[in-house]
Amino acid sequence: MDRIIQKKKWKSRYTFYALGGSLFVFACIWLWAGTRSDAMKVSRKYQTVSQVKRDVFKDYIRISGQVIPIQVVQLSPEEGGIVRDIVLEEGAKVRKGDVILRLSNSNLDLQILNAEAELAEKQNLLRNTQITMQQDLLNNRTERISLDLDVQRKKRNFEQNRRLYEERLISRETYLQSREDYDLVCRKHDLIVQRLRQDSISRSVQMEQMEENLTNMQQNVIAVRGRREKLELRSAIDGELGLLDVELGQSIAAGEKVGQINDLSDFKIQSQLDEHYIDRVRTGLQAMFVRDGKTYQVSVRKVYPEVRGGKFRIDLVFVGEKPEKIRSGQTYDMNLELGAPKEAVIIPRGTFFQTTGGNWIFVLDKEGNRAYRRNIRIGRQNPQCYEVEEGLEPGEEVIISGYEAFKDKEMLILKD
């Protein structure tokens, strides 16, 4: 009987020691985990925990855009000058050809006077040359007639003397002299005819050159006078004078931008996107927004290739109906679809991404008391969630709040 009681006492003592040893080991492990350099205790209530899910991922981004006219025409004078008259003010409705500004340019006026005076001088010179040439032509014709008559006389005298000489009624010397006179006048006639022909060609060429110069000068005068018309700055399209930045008496250079005409026949929306999306955004992509409880569709019309400050621009145009009270300068928030919806492993968006860049995340163990750092790979993203391509399984839990306080840790111990 004493042996049985003693055995029971020994078993109770053994159980007590075993339980105490277990508690001691657990405490050591807890202390070790809490003091290791790559671990950190954090408050559970300050961490945002979310579950990894397999769901439909909607591939879109949230963008903002500003309404602008479908076409904006810059106002720039083709001819510089001083602002003499401002005909229309900003906001005025304009029709194509309406005068907006009138300029003055004294240098241009002087150029016009000089061109007109030079033209008049050339016209007088041409008239005087034409008169001189006409007189020379008459003189040449008179000379030609006289020469032709002389040739006929010499020929007739030669033929007559030839017959007389054949009949031996005149001396040989008289006959030879008449033949020589005829030959001389014929050669002289040929030379003079050749000279007259060459003079005629020269006169024609000279006249053509003078007339061509005169025509050029006339066209120059017309062009210079046309420059005076360009001192009136006119609207190139129907629309609204959206901007006019000039003052009376202001000097404006040719080509200087002074305002713009807005084409209000239609509108487009211009938006700036992060350069991260430049390879994914293309013409034809659809976007939508809600205005006054109604949904409107727009389509990407143009993607500008230039990136400035980490942003690139796109133009979107309306597909179908536009808001009734649309105005230039309004801002619309839109969902731009980058691709078709697709089933994927997803996690909610969170501030952890700012620290990790989507390369790793803290994953909770099954008990939910510890979180371990794990490498992952993030694919697409939208305003609500990230697509996880690698590293997580549906049903797991992750911390998606900020990691700034423990970004260099490998393990987190969550305490209540």
C-alpha cells in the first residue's frame, strides 16, 4: 500500500516538471523570436490584413481628363506691325474671315511706295524702248526697200549691158563694170539682210526680257500690296475667340502667337497618364465616365509619344452622345479599359506597394500570429487590386498596410 502511494507521488512530480519544462522552452522560444534582429513585434490593430482571392480581374485604370475643343487654331499675324485696332474681344463668336485685329506697318507702306515707283520707272523705260525699237524697225524697212530697189536696178543694168555686149554694141569694160556693180550690190544686200535679221532677233529678245522684268515687278507690287492686307488678322475657322493677348500700340512680330480660335463644333478630352502605361495604351481603347447619373463612352483617338515629367498625353473623343452641358475646361474622371476581364489571383491595393514595389509581401502563418516576408510578382493593377502572377495562393492572408517601420525585417510577430 505504501508503494502505491509513493508511485503516485512520483508521477505527479514528473508531470509537474514536464509542464514546467515545456513552459520554459516555450518562453525561451518566445524570447528568442522577440529579440532576433530580423523579427519585430507589431500591434495587430494597426495592420491591415487581407485575404488572397481568385476572382475576375478588370483591367482598367482611373484617369482624369480635361475637355478641350476638338480643334484649336493659333492666331499669328503673317505680317508684323503695331496693333492699331482690336475689333473683337475674348469669348466672341467668330465666322471664318472675320477681322480680329488691325495692324499698321510704316516700313511696309514705304516698301509699297518704292515698289510702285520702281514699277512706274520700268514701265516708262519699256515704253521709250518700244518707241525707239519701232523707229529702228521703220528705218530698217526703209533701208531694205532702198537696197532691194538698188539691186533691181543693178541687175537690170547688168542684163541690158550683157545683151549689148553680146551684140558688140558696148565695150567689154562697160559690161564687166556693170556685172561687178551687180555682184557688189548683191553681196551688200545679203549682208544687210543678215544684219537686219539679227537686229530683229536681238530686239525681240530684248523686248521679251524687258516685258518679263516688267511682269515680275508687277507681281512684286501685287505681292507687296497683298502684305498690306495681311495686316488684318482674320479668323481661319468658325468658332469662339478663346484667347487674345494683345494691347493697343503693342508691337507684334510676324508669326508671334497672340491668341487662338476654338472650334466648338465638337470636343475632345485630353488626359495625362503615368509613363508606366505607355506601352499598353493605344488608339481605339474605350473609356467611360458617369455624369449627372448618365454613362458616356469615349475612345482613345491619339497617343502622344513624348514623355515629360514621367507623364504622356492622350486624346479621347466621344463615341455617341455627349453631356448636354459640356464646356471647355471641365474635368472628367474616367475608367480606361486596358484589356478584357480575366480570372486571376488578386489582392487589394495597399500602401505596402510603395515600399516593396510589388516584389515582396508579408504573409501570415496559419495561426495568424506571425507574418513572414515572401517574394512575389505583381502583374497588372487597377484602382482596386493587384494581379499576383507568382508567390501567393488563394486563401492566404497578407498584410497590405505600410511597411516603412519594418521594411528590413523578415518576420513580424502580431500582438493584440
